[in-house]
Amino acid sequence: MDAFPSPVYKSGAGVISAAAAAGINVIKEVGEVKSIKVMLLFTIILLLTGCYDKTELEKRGFIGAFSVDLTDGEIQLGAELLSLPEEKQDKNESPDENGRDIKRVTRANLSEAIRGINEESSKALSFWLSKTCLLGEELLMDENRLREAINSLEKNNEISVKLIILAVRGEGADTLKKEVKGENALGYYIANYYKHAKNKATSALLIELETLAGALREGSGVLIPVYSCNEENVPEFSGAAMVKGELLGYASDDELKGIAWAKGLGRGRALTAKTDDNSATFMITGQSVRYGFHEEDGGVVCTMRVKAEGELMDFTPDMQISKLEGLFADAIIDEIKDTHAFLSGYGIDGYRLKERLYKRFPSLLEKYGDFERYSINAEVFITINN
């Protein structure tokens, strides 16, 4: 199976691709991230530090996932340290049941917290292998501290611009330390979850560091997926935090269904329609979307043209295919319009209409820069293959 995407990392010594540091072979299937092989990590060390002996390797620690919280006016950094297989063999006991080592440090700001967690560790810690960052609720509610923290992450040469950002209700560090059944590397579990999900709508809300940083600079709204881990140690991705400078509130999965159609990520979705006393389920196997814009009544109208194909499941032969196609099309149109209306109420351009308009008709964007003057129209074409 392929390794994770190869983001480009920034370094004071130049730019290095994660493909060049082809160290991470931890993937089998979603939920099967077990360990990080010593020899592959050793390859990374050779490339990044020039260290050639095992003693140097043992003095290094790698952070797979981390959390950032605002606690009593200070920044708390939580870090999940990745364990090498032989480290577990050499020690009589593991930090927890899954062998995960979670550290916390609190400082005035994130830059100082990053230095502090290194000072309090017996190893030189690195963010080169970090995949995921959990942002605590209190931090999301403070616009200035949030901007400051994201700016620190963006400027850190060890942290990829493709770092996955997740929101947490409550404290990020508390969620970070919760075990996920059978996993000892939360950061890689989450990256794998998004990469290999069969339902592509799952990744519709995926947001990375570079996108969040850009939105905060521009003052535009953004959606950050909400992550949690329940009492049975099962991870949950449910809804999103709506952030425009600061946390505005939370949106449920139902309120955000239109996002997947807008991004062409409807494959894997299932729609149900009822006709008379019967019902049918339509499983989407392919979906595409195109955008059109025109000026109307002192504003901009965006027409979203969606094509979706798939197969019927749980239906009776006497059901009219053409009627079902119309019902499924209406259901998608409703989801697209409902999501747009909901997010517009918070001033959030969930479909990135202004960005799309700028690429095609910059003069229209210059004339209609106010997002409140944008409306959405949807045309949906359904093809049932069976």
C-alpha cells in the first residue's frame, strides 16, 4: 500500500520532501497503524542530521500528534511521542497500555512551549513526523491567541504546511491522551483515516495548516473538523467548528452535507427516496461538479452543476427509474442550498465561491466583494446504472 502523501518540509538548510525522507512505512489499513520501523526512521536521521550511529538515533524523539490549548492565559502543548519498537523491548514497562508516551508543558506562548517540551525531555524532540494537531476549545475562542499559535506553527521549519488540523470540544491534551483501540500512533491513525476512507465525503471537511493560516490572515471563515474519542476508545469525527477569527459555534454533519457535493466528493454517499409505500437507496459511485457565475439583481449567482451516478439498492422492480432520479436530484439540491444558507448566516463561504469567482471573473469579484451578495443555484443530473 502506498505511504502517506509526501508534503514538502521547510528547513533552514533548504527544502526536503517527505518522499526524500522515505521513512514512514506504518500503514496497513485504516486502524492498523502499529509501529514505525527502526531502519526507516534511521534513513530519515541520515538525511536530516547526518548522524550515522545508533547512539544518536536513541537520543532523538519524534512527535506524531500534538495538541495546543489555552489554559489560564498560557499555552499548553501536549505531545504524543512515537516509540521505536526496540524501545518497548528494552523497557520493563510502557507509558500506557498501548505504549504511547504523552508529555505536556505550559508556557507563555507556543514557541516557548515547544522549547520547553524539549528542555524537559531526555531526547531532542522533532516535529518532522507530525501528522495531526488538536486545537482546544478555549484557544479557538480567543482570536488573538489562536492567530499567534497558528503563526508559530507556520513559521516552524519542522512542521509541514500539510499538517492536519482538528478541533476538540474541551481540552485538546485530554483528548490526545485517550487511547484508540489497537493504535500507538494517533497522528498516523488520523492521517490514514482521511486517506483511505471509502466514503469520500469524510474528507470534505479536511483542513490543513496552510489553509487555516491563510483564512486567519484574510479574516475569512473556515470549518475545522471536530475530533473526539468515546468511552469505548473509538475515535469519532463529527461536525465542524466554525471559525472566523474566533470560534463562532459548531455545525453538525447534517448541516454540512452540501460541502461534499461542492467539492466533488459525493462518492460513497447513500441517499434514500420514498415513492408511495416503497423506498429505494441510491449508492453514489461517482460524482463531479462544475461552477458557473453570472451577475443578477445587484449580486452574483453561482450555479453549481452536479453530476452523480450510482446504483440502486433495496428497491422494488416496479419503481420508476426516472422518478427516482428526480427525487435523488431534489435531495442533493436541498442539501446544497441548506448548507449554503446555514453557513452564510455565520458569514462563512463554505463553498469557496469568492475564490472560485476570482479565478474566473476577477472583475465580478472586485464589483461584488461582499459575500452577502452571493446566492446559489444548483442543477443536479442523476444517472442510475442498474
